[in-house]
Amino acid sequence: MQLTRTFARRGLAVAAVAALTVGLAACSGASDEPATEGSSDSLGTIKVGALPTPAGDLLKWVNDNLAEEAGLEIEYVEFTDYNTPNPALTDGSTDANLFQNTTFLETYNEQAGGELVSAGEIYLPAAAFYSEELTSLDDLAEGDTVAIPNDPTNEGRALGLLASEGIIEIEDGATNLDGITDNPLNLQFTEIENASLALALPDNDAVFVTAAFAIPAGLSEDQAILIEGTDSNYYNILATTPELEDDPRIAALVELLTDQRTKDYILETWNGLIVPVD
């Protein structure tokens, strides 16, 4: 399931010299280990799991434009769903991942007995309700069909967004349909795998799609009838393990991902659907 792409490669000659000379190997940057004290020119390689958009594109841009000056090489490990990146991080297949918010991470740790940690917030992949027929949330009518994610984190996110607009009422912390306490329009909800929600748009009056899947599907902010604000609690984080939390590669990557040049790239590329952290 994983397709590994390395976006910066060392020359074969450098690798050969590094294999023969211990001193050069220590600073060649070909190792996955953090640089030792005194070898500030190279931190080495960090493997980061992510979905292709926006995180994969973002990691590629950072690697191509900023990473070399920080002595870091980013090896992007591609995933296509939300279920596999955390197990891969837990078993050491990756050093970090960029696809989830804090709530999703906490839910994973609780359910899987994991100990993954956040190294910091990076950006908000603004989720929204989209529609092919409706032009406004006010157009929702009695019995309309609404498709939402079936994972607890994003299902709660979708229900909370509707509740914030007074469309439904929910219990505090609701993460599924059982948490709805009032549904005046008798909306008919369907729970669907997050990655498939954009495909459900023709069959529903409104569909909740996160940016990671809305962007590849060609959905735009203009098609949204209700979109999250920047005060959202669902900013994506760079996650890692407790063992790597203080690794200098992690610190360097967070710095690069929150660099002003990176923020400018995010805003120019995704036109408001991806919002860099302040």
C-alpha cells in the first residue's frame, strides 16, 4: 500500500566515499540517524508518512526548496487512507506523519494502546459541506440526505459544524449519530468512509468532505455551503513517537513546515482550503 518517494538523493560517488571513510560517513547525511554533536551540516533523513494532498505536496515542496539549507532530507512515504499511517509510525516504518489532528491522534492512542505524540500544529485542512444542488445551508429541506464520515473524529467534526449553525442539536462531545438530540429537518444521515465521501456527492443533498479528499476531487471553496472557520480545533499536527520527540530532525521539520515561506506556499496553492497555523 505504501509507495515511497525520495525527493532528494545523494550522488553515488558520495555514497562510495562514505562507505570507505568513517569520518566522511559521519557527516554525509545518508544515515537516518540524527547528526552527532559537532556535525551541524547534516541532520540526515527523516521518513514522513502522509496522504498525497495536501501533506504529500507540501512535504515535497519543503524538501525541494528549504530542507537542504537545514541539513535535512525528507523521505515521503505515501498513504491513501487514514487507517494505516499511525500503525506504520508505531512499528517504526516511518519517523513521523502529517495527516491527523490531535483528537484523531488521541482516539488512535486510546483504541490501539498507542503512545504517539504531537510535535506541533502545522495547518488546518478546512472541512466543509458541499452540494451539487444547494447554494446555501439555508436551502436544506425536510428529509434531505446528508453524508458524513464514519470515523469518530471526523463524524463528530461534521455534526459539530451542523450544530454550530443550529441545523441540529447534539450532546457535548458527540462522535456519532447517537449523539444527535434534535433534528428538526429530519435530515437523513449516511455514514461513509472518509476517502469515499466526495464520490457520494451526486447521491446526496449535502456531503461533508475534508480537504485531503476535497482537493483531489476538484471541489473548491466556492462549492461549499458550510466551511470551517480558522478557530477550528482540527489543525493537523506532525506526529511522532515518544522516542523521537526530541530528535533534532523532528524539530527541524516543524520549523520548516511553519516557516513563513511555507505558509506563503500553502496560501498561494490552496486558496483558503488549507490554512497555515499562526
